[in-house]
Amino acid sequence: MISVFGSANMDLVAYVAQAPRPGETVTGREFRTIPGGKGANQAIAAARAGAGVAFLGAVGDDAFGPGLRAVLAEAGVDTAGLRVVPGPSGVAHIVVEDGGDNSIIVVPGANGAVTGPAGRDAQTIARSDALLLQLELPMDAVVAAAHVPRGGSSRTEVILTPAPAAPLPAELLEAVDLIVPNEHEAAALTGRDDPRDALEALLGLVPEAVVTLGARGALYGSRDGTRLREAAVPVRAVDTTAAGDTFAGALAVARTEGAGPARALRFASAAAALSVQREGASTSMPHRHEIDRLLLEGL
């Protein structure tokens, strides 16, 4: 089982030929309201990729809250740990250009009220094979979740997507097994623009790292000396909004199933390639049979 301790947002998505510059007004071609948030996205991605998933987080008591819970439940995610707090749910204002690039403004809402694991969250994390974390919750809450005591004979693997990019406290890094930034986040964390150099710097902080490179694939490294590069599947991107979350969720699934680094990267890359060919965040994430089919076709 995989636990996801993270954010749930309602994405307010505008599709335009080109995003407006400061002071400019442009006409969009379409608007959609789509459940998202990095935590919820990763939970849905992992569930559709074949894992049992529990989501731990919060929504507001507004009109968006029930919709966010419903889309998680529809994907097969256990929402017993999704609590309701007074006030608005988190929202993300997203502008998607026709070429697939996007820009995002996140307003935390209920996510900002999460101070750490609550209720039975600790028990859920302790019995999980992996814990997925991101940085759309308050940092103290993320640190607290990373340090939940691990139960049983096998230790829960902690996988961190450091987004939005922020300085990472030592007490968080010491609990992380695998970090999965994109190349921009990796550069922000390490001060090194070359992704290969950034990967090496990240391995000074955590045991394993994956740096995603968008259409150029992904890099993997571990402290045992393994270095891998996985090419991206060549596709025409329609919307890259949830590609990183899809990659992270699928990567966690492959690792909990015992896949080695090369196989896990291929599995995650296939899932991300399928997601960017569809619009939206949670609406774009592929099911397991689609990922398996793409792999069988010769990825």
C-alpha cells in the first residue's frame, strides 16, 4: 500500500494560445474546473497504476470539498484520512498554452491548516510500503509526516517531490529515501544548472534521486554508484500540468512492486507520456492496462 500525505486543490484551468504578459489581457479558448493538487494527483496516479492508496490531507467545507473527495474515491483511493476543516478548499489557477506549457498559482486554503498527521494517519503511514510527500502543505507538517515511526519488519520508503521548490530542512532530508525534483527544482535546491551535476549534489543529501527532464527523459542516481538515463517517450504534448505527479505516483508503484531502477523509470516514463497527451491533471492520468500496453509496444 502507498500513503500520500499532501494537498488537494480544485484546479481552475484556462486554455490559451499564449499566456498573457504582465498588464496584458488575452482571450482563452476554454475553461475547466478539474480536481487536482500535487498530493491528490499523485494518489490518483498511483491508484490508477495499480496500487492500493490512502490519501491523508484536508479539504474545506465549501462547494469544492465534496468534489475533491469524490474524484479520489472514484479512482479507488481510500479517503478516510481526508478531513474537512472550516473555510475554503485549496485552489490552483492554471494557464495552459496550446504548446502544452503551463503556469500555476496555488492558493493553499484548507491545505494550510494541516499541521501534521492526525487521527489514524500515523498508523496508516506505518503500515504502508511507501509514503509520498510534496511541499504544498506547510513544511512542519511534511517534516512531521516524514518522521512518523515506521512499523512492522519492513521500513516505509519516503519519497519526496520537492515542489513547489523551497529550502529543505535537514530534519526532512534525513528522513527521505528518494527525492524526485524536475530539473528546475533540482537547480533551485543545489545551485547547479546542469541536471547531472544537480543529481550528484542531491545524492549528498539523500540516498537516491531522480531528476525529471520533461521531453528529455529522466536521470537516476544512487549512493551505490548506479547512474541511469531514461529517454522520454516521443509524444505530442497537449497539457503537461500533471506529468510530474503522474511520474512520481507511477514510480512509487513500480518500486513497491519490487522493480529495479531501470524498470521503475520506464514504467513511470510511460505513465507520464500518456498523461501529457490529455488535458487536465487528475483527468489525464492513465490506468494500469494503458501503461502495460505502452511498455509491451516496445518502450
